[in-house]
Amino acid sequence: MVDHGPRVGNRVALTFDADMTDGMLHSLRSGRVRSYANLRILDLLEREQVPATFFLTGKWVQRYPEVTRRIAGNPRFELANHTYGHLAFTGDCYGLPRLPARGMTEDVAKTFRVIEPYGGRQTRYFRFPGLCHDKAALDALAPLGLTVVDGDVVSGDPFAEAWQPLVRAVLDKARPGSIVIMHVTEANASMTDEALPHILAGLRERGLVPATLSEVLTGG
């Protein structure tokens, strides 16, 4: 389990979670929500040629296959695992419904299988919903040969109502080896695309360079 990479050099990892729950799917189907795929984030990262790592839920991939193909087709982007349906692996995890212990291993294995056909830069990185985990959850995933990734810089973008606090949250804590947690789920994190240009500019001013998670974790 890792929170950050080696505190050497000048690289930081920008990671974006793509959550998708049954409730979110219902909001899409009912028309209450327009999108949980923030394409403006992808536009900016592509335009600026910024590396990033995307932690994808299986249900998000199945809802947005074209966006997933776009991510996988970018050689600067990595694909990682964020469970199948964003269920909690512990009790009391931000109100998320809990995944039964007997289903934990298969949930994550299934997500790797869903992501795999898209190709691109596949990884064995995994992030728990809400970063909620305990020994039982870690033990359940041990057979899968994955690396559990938390992060040391939490942007706080879910349900944020202004972009400025996100910029401060990231730039106040980012340092060499940092793993920054943001979200690409537009309706639930609508300020992220507005904050991102300022985050990138602030990192540059501090001499910090975005890199893939693999590069940051290996110190490469």
C-alpha cells in the first residue's frame, strides 16, 4: 500500500478517479444528471500533453466505452482499478453501500477484466472507494497481485462549489513524489476542470512536473 513515491526529483502523479454507482447510473437514466465524464479534463490534459493515471470503476467503463478508449489511446495516460461499482470495502465509508467480504476479490478481478480489452497502459494499481480499507479488505485482494494506492494530496473536489479551495488543497501539500487525488466524474466534481489549469500552473511555479503514477512510484 502506498501513499506517495520517493521524495526525490521533481515529479508528482495526477490521478483521477472515475466513480460509478448504481445510484449514479439511475441519475443518468432519469435525466437528473447529464454526465459523469468530464471531457474538459481530458481536453486540457491532451492539449498540454500532461501525463495522468485514471482509476476506473467497471461500471463507468461500461457506461463510457468511447471515453475509456480515448483514455487508453493516449500514451501519456495509465489505466488503474477503482472497483466495479464503487461499493465500500469497510463499514462507515461515506455512506457507500457495503460490499460483502466474500465478494471483494471477484469485484476487483472483474474490474481488471472489464478494463483489459481497452489496451493502452494497463497497470495493477488499485484504489479503494473513499480510501476505506482494513486488514480484511487488504487480505481479500492479496491474491490479485495489485498495488493499493491511496494518496497524500486530497483535492477535495467531490461536490465542491468553488474551484479555488481545490487549487489551494493541492498546491499547499504537493511535493516531490506526491500522489494527487482528483475526480473525472463531472456531475459529482464539477469544479475540477476549472481548478486544473491553476493547479498545473502552480505546480510549474514550484518546479514540480506531472508524471504517470508508475514513474512517480519508481522514482523514474
